[in-house]
Amino acid sequence: MRVLIAPQEFKESLTARQVTAAINRGIQTACPSWEIDTLPMSDGGPGFLDVISTHIPSISHPVQVQNPLGDMIYANYLRLNDKSIVLIEAAKANGLALIPTLKRDPITSESAGVGDLINAALHEKSEQIIIGLGGSASSDGGIGMAKVLGAHFFDRDGNTIGPGISELHKLSEINWQPSLEIKNTTFQVASDVKNPLLGPMGAATIFGPQKGATSQQIILIEEGLKHLVEILKTSLGIDVSKIEGGGAAGGLAAGLSAFLGAEIRSGFDFVAHTINLEKHLRKADIVITGEGRYDKQSSNGKTTGRIQELCQEQNKPCIIFTGETASNDKDIWTITDSTIDKQQSISKASLFLEQAAHQWAKGYVA
């Protein structure tokens, strides 16, 4: 039996490497004769740089950036060995995991730190910058990022509007003249979702609750992003409302498209091609993947859903381990213990994952 273990991270709990290692331990203790291939995955969100750097020679560059609440932290970007391509993981600067639960603020959080990373890469004369999106704390449509790169957002009195979406309703004009470095650089977005910026499947409605937004705040975010769309039309002549994937990272994808001309592509496809996932799938008899929460978004461009699709195409069994799900599919294994609270489950996720993998393997050969 040859098994491929290819999960993404369990958000705010375990990295993709840690998830892979825990599943591997559980299977090996149950079935030591099985051949196991390990391939930690990412679809552009947290872990993007870690996964890529294990397969492609690269150099990590530390940069001082703003976190979603404006505090200074260090993040890094990767320069690939050919020196012309830079990879950025947005979550390292605007990730939800950077902010303690009680301090999260979906209204004032912004994407400025992503602008800091892009700015640093531009100064190194990069020809192409690829930005992985996912796991963000901000819902500002990318205006924080754009401010750092030189865009100006004015109200009717000519004052600069506040952070996040807190004053988006006051926005009257955008002044944007991209620098020569920006004009000479190609930008791509590696996105983990296909959601548009607005509407029932948009950034506010679908991802607002994940960032801690209340029902009233979700309405404010939606209204703010709608207004941003209108001002982008009048000031720059750009309509980002219908872009597939524009809602990723709180609308940062739409902002990267509007201000930098970034092409939005599947983060999963980029990673899968880079690490030659197809070759590993062909060799496997059974494939194991997983994520922290398996829900309807999982089949909308995320790692777990895409691996399921590939397994179906190749008629291979696909087992999913997850922290929580509403699905009762027999091939989906929930690792959490209902007798303890969520925070304890998160802290013991590695142990629970190892135990679940052991139990699954034992049952598979029984």
C-alpha cells in the first residue's frame, strides 16, 4: 500500500508540515509496512512560502512591516534563485493568526503590511511578484496595501480616510500614479478562493465571520466595499466587482488587480505545478488530505476540495481529516473530541490527528 499525505494547514493550530507529520506518525504505528509519501500543501494562504521553499531553491528576506492593527513586526518574502521572481505570503503581514482573538477588529484592520512586503521586493528590482492570499484579518479591499505603494484616498474635504473600512463611506476620490518599478513588474495573485468581492458569496458575507465580524459589521464591510467599487470606477475607470477571486483576503485580491494589474490565478494550481503534485498522485494507492474546517468553501478552490477532484478523476480513494465539519461522509474524519472545548481541541490537535490517523489505518486493513 502506498499512501500520499498532502494536507494544508489547520488554521491557527498546525502548519501543513505539522499536520503531515502527525498523520504520518499515526499511520506508521498502525501499518509500518505501508509506503508513505509526504507532501505538505498550500493554496496561497498560510504556509505558502514554507511549502514552496522546500521544493525550490530560494532566499528568505526579512522585512519590517505593519501588522493588521498597525504594529510593527517582521515578515519575510522569498526570492527564487533566478533572482527575478519574488513570492509573498500576505498572511505573514495581514494574517488573522497575528492578532489575539480579543484584539481582532475587522473594521480597522488593514492590508498595509502587504504593501510593505511588495515595496521591499520592488526595491530589489523584481521582474515578477507572486502574492499568495488567504487567512487574512483585513477586509479593506486592499486600500492599506495601496496607500503604502503611493495611492491617496481622499474624502470630500481632501483629507485622507482612516484605516480599514472604518471611513470607506467617506471616500470621494482616489489619486493613483503607479511608480516606474510597479510599471516594470508583473504581478500575480495566488488565491485560495474564487469568491467575488461583493454579494452573498463575497468578501463580507462569506469571510467576515471568520475575521470576527458581527452581523452589523458584515453589513458595514459590504457597504464600504460597494462604495470602494464605485470610486474605483470614477477615479481609475476600473470595475473590480465581477472579478473571479476578487473577494479573497477581504478584497485584497481585487485591490491588487485594480492598483497593480495583478492577474488572479488559483493558488492551488500554482503550488501543485511547482511541487509536481500530479507525479505523486499517480504513484499513490490512496490519498490523504485535510484542513482545520471542512465546509462548502472547501470545494471552492481550496486544497482539500481540489485534491478530492483530482482523486475522483484518477479513481483513487481520498480520505480527509478535519477539525470540524457538518458532513457525514464516511471518508471525512473529524479529529476533535466533543467532550472538551474548542480551545483545548486546538491545543491538542497534533495528538488527536495522530490518533485519528492510527484509527483510520487500523480500520482500513481490518
